[in-house]
Amino acid sequence: MTFMAETLPKVFAALGDPIRLDMVARPAAGDATVGALAQHYDISMPAVSEHLKVLETAGLVSRSRAAQTRPVHLEAGVFDLMDTWIERYRARAEERCRRLDAVLAQMNDKAEEPRRKGKAS
């Protein structure tokens, strides 16, 4: 199994929870402490830690020790991986739409052709 095939299901599963999705957005501008993240949610600190653990396992964030704090750092490389995967499917979908547009245009052209009166046999 490739790295992408192993990583992406974990990433998408982690982002499937609204709190975790929001948690990922918060340290985008810079590292945030667990306490700073926790103040935005009406959940316990253990629940915040559990959400962060899921995000960490998926590779979306990392935590380090800085004196008394444990800053949460966004791992942007995983988003590059997601972007690569999404781009592949976006390109395929666009190609299908172009082909469908061509077929519909051809059908429309045929429908607009004047009908010739034929001889009845």
C-alpha cells in the first residue's frame, strides 16, 4: 500500500468531525497551545486532547514541548498530499464535463437542423 493510500483515509476521517476540522484551521496562522485551542469549544480538556491525538495520528498536526506548554503545529505537507489527490480527480471530472458538453452541443446541433420534407411512399 502506498503512503497516500495509507494516509488519506486517516486524514479524511479525522477531518470528518466538525471540532477537529475547526481545530486544524486555528493553528494555520501560527502554533497554538492546547489551552488556547480548548477555549473555543464547550468540551473537557481530555476531549480536546483526544481530538488532537486523532489529528496527530492522521499527520495533520504535531505537538512539541516548549517549557510548560505543548504548542500545536499544523503540518501543511499533508494538505499538499490531499491537494494532489483531489487535483487528480478534479482533472478527470473536468474532462468528463468537456466530453459531455461536446455530446450535448452535437445533439443540440442535430435538433436544430431543418427537417426536410420527404416523399411519402
